[in-house]
Amino acid sequence: MAEPRYYDVRRVAGEATHIDIDNGTIETAGTSLFDHVVVRVLGKNGWGVLTLDESE
């Protein structure tokens, strides 16, 4: 296997809020948290990206 030209590992954590509106009426609303690890690798043929959910 060839060595990557570049790689990085990141932790991405945050919060997302969603609101579903139908004809001016709020149908659902909520907030969710996320916590992921993202690995990016630049190889001979291009980029590869892997995302892992910390809850797994």
C-alpha cells in the first residue's frame, strides 16, 4: 500500500436544530447533538473520507 500524500483526523461535535413547517404551522421541532471523527486521506488517485460516529 502506498503512503498517503496528506491525511488529517478531526473531531467534529455540535448541535443541530430542525423545525418542520407545513402551511405556516409548525409540525415538529427538535434538537440533536452530534459527535463524529472524520479521517481525510489524499492518496495517489484522490481523496478518501471516513466518518465515524462516536456513539458507535
